[in-house]
Amino acid sequence: RYQNAQQQAAQSGTNAAQKSRSQDYKETLPGGRKFTVHLPASYDPRNPMPVVLVFHGLGMNGSSVAALSAMDLTAEKYGFITVYPDAIGGRWNDGVQPQAA
């Protein structure tokens, strides 16, 4: 998927010198997992950049943790890509079984 982002950015002719704003896009993996990727304004597909995965809490989703965490602002400041995955069914497979009501 990262290569996909690189190809999209390269095809649109964006690079650090030309790009004046960040870019967000949404993806869905086979199996249904969705995620949002934030490419900072400094992103240049010709140069490697660190990636930070930001996981949300129970009952939230990637979009809500993106809004609450302000990690995109930190990504802009320090130059990294943020990825916000959605848990399937609102829960991560952490081994904890839901309690019966």
C-alpha cells in the first residue's frame, strides 16, 4: 500500500518542492479492513519516510483517533506518514472476550 501511495504521488507530479499541502486518502484491504493514510506536505515519493501506525480505542475508529490525537500536526512538524487503521467490528483482536450482558 505504501508503494501505492508513492505511485499516486509520483503520477500526480507531487514532490517536496511542488507540494504545498498534505494529502489524506482512504484504503480498504482485502478482508474489509479500512484505514486512512496522511502524507505530510514534506512527503516526497523519491525519499523514504518513517511511518507511524495510530491505533484507536474500543468503540472508536481511525478517523476519530486522528481527530482526537492531532498526530497529523506532529507528522507535519517531524516529517512522517501516519496510518489510522479501523478495527474490524470496533475491536482489535487482543484476546479479550466480550462480556455477556
